[in-house]
Amino acid sequence: MKKLTLLLFVFAIVSCSGDDDNGNSGTDPDGYGSLDYKNEMRNFVIGISQKAKAANSNFIIIPQNGIELVTINGEDDGMPATAYLGAIDGNGQEDLFYGYDNDNQATHAEDTGYLKKLLDISKNAGKTILVTDYCSSQDKISSSFQVNQASGYISYAATERDLNVIPQYGIYNENAGNITSLSHAKNFLYLINPDKFASKADFINAVTATNYDAVIMDLYVENEVFTAAEINQIRQKANGGKRLVICYMSIGEAENYRYYWNSSWDNSNPGFLEAENPDWPGNYKVQYWNENWQDIIYKNPDSYLSKIQGAGFDGVYLDIIDAFEYFEN
């Protein structure tokens, strides 16, 4: 959802000192030590997967963007990163055919071709590819579904970049099947911003009135957590079938509106915060390899992941996987 732009690279990085939690001294010019930023993100995702699947072996792990992680060297001709691919169930990709530069505008063929080569490494390893194209005119919506299906991907045409509405167009490949695994899904809804719904009940009613095979949504509505009973309600399609309910979780940025945000961080860096994302105010890049940040995400009993699993979600949709680009640059 939060697309990394070149603007990030000119923003000042919040300085850090002392040893980090991987034993790096932090005395080099960047302040990070000699890290393989792609591999640090791979290891982070693998750790989340291992923790989640230990509690529920069917729990679904889907990293969004940062598709370069599927090969060891991050290149489309590189050797597959088998440990990483073994830890995930699919990959999410934004802007593949529409929206890379501007919404409702076709992505340049060169960019699409580059991404597809990497996405196909994951697809050929048996993973499901979920594409979110940002387009609003009917001709481009139809084109998006057609070209994604031809590529072997399932897709969602988002009419709003904020992902805050259920589109009015019909569901592509609508069906009454019971979807019990990601590989069975033929379509999905990406609805992580509930600000257009008057209440949690209105949100639930709107989603349960649809027949999407999977829905990607947030854990919270106005700081109120969805309960396991409510998630089970959302799991029911209007036509009687069952869908997957996947929870969005940003792991490459800290969000100052989340439960974990400490007000003291506004003035005192906890050691892992980096520059604010200029495109998404209140979102801050993080040193995602930092033990304290990983504690928040999945390593303690009251972690973000634990809350998601406790609410009964079928999986997680991990965002800002491409945070490694920020540090590499």
C-alpha cells in the first residue's frame, strides 16, 4: 500500500549509536554495520512464518512487494531463495499492470516485464501471486483482470489508492466454493482502510454482502480489535461459501496510530526508528532487523502477530517488504 519513492532517499536518516541487536557496532558511516539488507528482511519474514505456523500450520504468509527477495542475489536470473520461498504461501504485488507511476495509467512494459520475471519464480515454486492494480475506468479494470489471469495471477483492481471502498464493478471469477487454502482463491478484496464505514458493524455487513474468495483487512476499526467471532462472521460469503480472511500488517515501517506506538518516541528514538515516509505521514522506516522491533511484531507473547492469530485470521499480508531499498540507497 505504501509505495517507496525516490523521495525517501533524500530524507535525513535519524542517527543511531551503539551496538545493534545483531552485534553490529554502528561505527561505520551509515551507522548500521555491514548488513545484507535483503537477507535481513528474508530472515524477518521467515521468523514470522515459523512463529505463526508453529501455532497454526495452515496460517498463510504473504509478503507484498519486495519481490527481489525470491532469489539469493535479488536478480531475476539468480538462484531461488529456497528457505524464503518455503516460508511463504504467496506474494502480493502492487501496480503490476496499472498504477506504477499514476493511478489508472498503464505501467511501463519494461517495469511489468521486470516484476513478472521475479513473480514467476515464486509462481513456479507453487506460490499464489496476488496483484493489486490501481485503476478506475472500466476498460482498464477489465484489462487488468484479463492480463493477470493470462499470467496465472489472481488480481484486484483497486479504484481508490486508499483501499477504503468495495468496488461497484462485478467480482471477477465469482464462485460459491469454500476457499480453504490460498491456492483455491480466484479473486480477492483489499480493504484495509475502514474510514468510510460508520461502524464496525457496517464494515462487517458490507463485506459479508460480497462473494470475494479472500479479503485483506486490518485488525482494527478505530482502535477496536475485531474479535474471533466477528472474523468468523466475515468468513461467510453471501452465497453460502467460505472465504479466507487475511490481516494486513506493516513490518517495514512503524505507524504512529498503532497500539504499540509509545508517545515518548515522538521526542526520543527507541533505537530503531528512521525517517518519516513523506508520502504517508505518521509512518516511519524502521531498522527491521532490530530485536526490539521484532519483539513488537512477533517475538513476544503480546506481539502484533499474536493479536492477529488470537483474532482468528487465516493469515497475514506483510507490507513494506521493500524497505531494504531504503537502506541500500
